Amino acid sequence: MARKYKVTQTSGYTIVLADDDPDYLEATRLLLESEGHDVLCATNGIETLALLRERRAHLLLLDYFMPGMTGEEVVVKLRQQNPYIQIILQTGYANERPPREMLRRLDIQGYYDKSEGPDRLLLWTDAGLKAASAIQRLYKSRQGLRYILDVTPGMHKIQPVADLAAGIFGQIAGLLRSADVFLTARPEGETVRPPPSDAEGFIAIVQDESDLVIWAGTGPFAAGERVGTSLRPEDLADVTGALDRGEPSFTATSSIIPLRVGELTVGVIFLRLTVSPPPQDLELLKIFANQATVSIQNMQLYEMAALDPLTGVYARRFFERWMLREVRAAFRSRQPLAVVLLDLDDLKGINDSAGHLAGDQALATMGKLLRQLTRESDIVARYGGDEFVVILPQTTEAEAESVGARILSCLADAGTSAGRGTSLRSSAGTSVLNAHDFVIAEIPHPLAPSYFQDVARSLIGQADTALYEAKRQGRGRLCRGAPTIWGPLS
């Protein structure tokens, strides 16, 4: 092998070469590097195992006889830490072991006699690397599908469409920026993948049949803007083409992922990234995009049915059903349940002096503020024209009063930019359903549904009485209502 080798283009493969003969080790390293491979060298079994714990490799060329451990012993230990690496045993002694018996007994892919020369070695190397490439593709596809299965429940949980869109955009942006798209997709325990800090792009959703509106974006792209006015003409043409074809598009300046299920186009993801995913990654991206599309469509339908379109909080019908659920949960868990009932003061005055658009803005501000100031476990709903209600599970009387006071204070600071320019004010009343002390053995089963309905009505009634008192005392204040008591079980 004492000849000069011309280094070719990098192959992208890493080979570990293990041999205790320094001359053979050096000559073989030069031969393999001339083929464009990255070669890591070891001189015994211990070094080989340590090297493969630290570095990822595709192929191991392993001498059969080395000091301390035989190649066979190295293979047995290696398979306990790495089941995927391809292994070719090398020997300088012909017929050391019957090759077919060795291949069958050990999990190896080749058996090379050093006397057969470099061409034979390269033939075995090519065969091993092809097998490594196939296994890597299978492994990557499995990891990708596992990743998609891991993140799908998070995409399908009940959440505002705006939050869902931002999460999906971050996932796609992070995936496309990874060198190995799905192998490095998600650190342990991470539930939301934020977009890279230098990723410019957006996720847009179809509105009014054909208009694409940005829901989440980075760089120059702001939520609420229309795609047609935010993109350069050439980028807009690429987006339109990708949507027409219903297929991802990767150009010299951008990456475009349509959000489409069947014949329905829900939106599009646009990123100023130049990537060219391999076919298996592209298929996984399409599966991920399909799941994202279904989750967006489901959340849109859910919001249409459950949310008040003006304020963004739950509609009264949803609240009434959820209220019964929380009353039942409080009964089972023996935890307190509180409600805060709020009424926006002088909404009629805002409508009369500044117009109904200003009144609508005041209600929208109220809804936004309530969403921001409450926990994920709390339920905020529009109870009437200018009335709102907040359900606070596992909340004491003092805690409910604190929540109500904080809402009134923040509302006064928020105000409204339309109309008369005055601060908004609200009156509020609270009531708490304290934990019961019934003896478990004496509780009839099942309890009649009307029992929980009566308790729910009483809880709201006490809060409404407190709200009326706050209005009577001059508005802009909070009153604590009488505690709600669990009625007799009979």
C-alpha cells in the first residue's frame, strides 16, 4: 500500500479503523481518506470502544488479533452500546475462522483477509457503508415518526389558534434549521420548539375564503398583516405556486410548506431559509405539516363553536357546561371553587359618546385582559352583553378576592385608545363554594344531575348579588359575596 493517494470529495462517512500494526494503520488510513472518508484510528479494543462512545461512526474496520481483546470480544461488547454500526473484521491469517460461520455467529457485515489487497478492502468498505446508509435512513425515519407522535398531542390540545400557529411555526423553523432534521429535532423534555433567533418567516392562515393573513412571524413579518402586501413579488409567486401544487417548495432564497389536507388549504409556512431536505426528510415534513393542518382546522372549528368572536373568551353556552363540570370536580376533590362576576361600567355611555366601535373595543380589551390575568386552568366567559365571569378552580375566598382586585386595577390602567380616552372601569362580585365535609359512605350514588345544577346556580347567584352591591356602592369596586353552601344530599 506504499503509494500516494489523491484525496477526493468528502464522502460524509466516518470510519473507525482499529489495528495494532502502525504501518498498516497509517497506510489504510491514507487509502480511506483518499476516498473522502473521515477516518478515526485506534490501536486496541479498549481504545476502540472508548472512541465509539464519544464519536458517531458509520463503519468499523476491526483487526481480529489485537492486544488485550480480540476483535470478536470487541464486537460482543460493542453491540451492547451500539447496535447500528456496521463492522468488518480484518485478519492477516487466512482461514482464521470460516467466514460464513463468523458472519452468522457475530453481528458483523464482512470478513476481510488483508492479503487480498486494497481493492478488495475498498469493495468491503463500500458494501459496509451502503448498508450503514440504509440503516441510517430507516433509523432516521423511525426517529422522525416518533418525534411527530410526541409533538402531535400538544398540537391537538385545546388552545387559541394564535398560540397553536406560533408553536407550529417554531417547530417547522427549528426542524428546517437542523443539519439532521429529525435526528436533532427535540431535546429531552422540550415541548415547544422555539424558532431560531435568525429565522425570518411566518405562518399564515386562510381567511375570508382566499386571503392569507399572518398569524405568527419573525423578522419583518408581523401578525395581522396580509401575505400579499408583506412579500416581494418573486416570493409571493413562489408561495402561490407551492399552494397551487400543494407541495413543499425549496428555492434559492426560501422554504415554503403548504398547510393542506385533502383539497383544503388552511395556510402556509414561509421561511427565508435555503435548504434541500433529502427525500425521507421531505416525506416526514409533509406528514408533520398534515398533522399541523388538521390541528389548525380543528381549533378553528372549536373556536367558532366555543368562543365569543368579539372578546376571545368562551361563550355563555360553553361556560354553563363547564361550570357543571367544575362543580362536580370540586365535589370529588373536596377543593374550593370560586367565581368572579364582572360588569363593565357605563358601556352605554361609551357607545353613546364614542360610538359602538369604541364600545366593542372596550369589550375586546376586557376579554384580552381577563385572558392574560388568569391561569390556564381558569375559565373566562362572556356571561351577558357587558358581563364576564371567571371560574377559579381550587381557589379560596381570599384568593378570589385578590384576583378580582387585580383585574379591576389592570383594567383601569389599560383603558381604551378609542372613544373618550378615559380609563375603563368594572364592578365585580365574588363567591366561593367551600369544600364539603360529607361522610363518603353516606353519599348516595349517583347523585341527581339537578343537585349540581342547583349548586352552580347558587354560586353564580351569590356572586351576582355581590356584583349588584358593588354597583350600588358606586361602581369600580369589588364586593365579596356570601359563601355558597353544598345543599343536603337527599
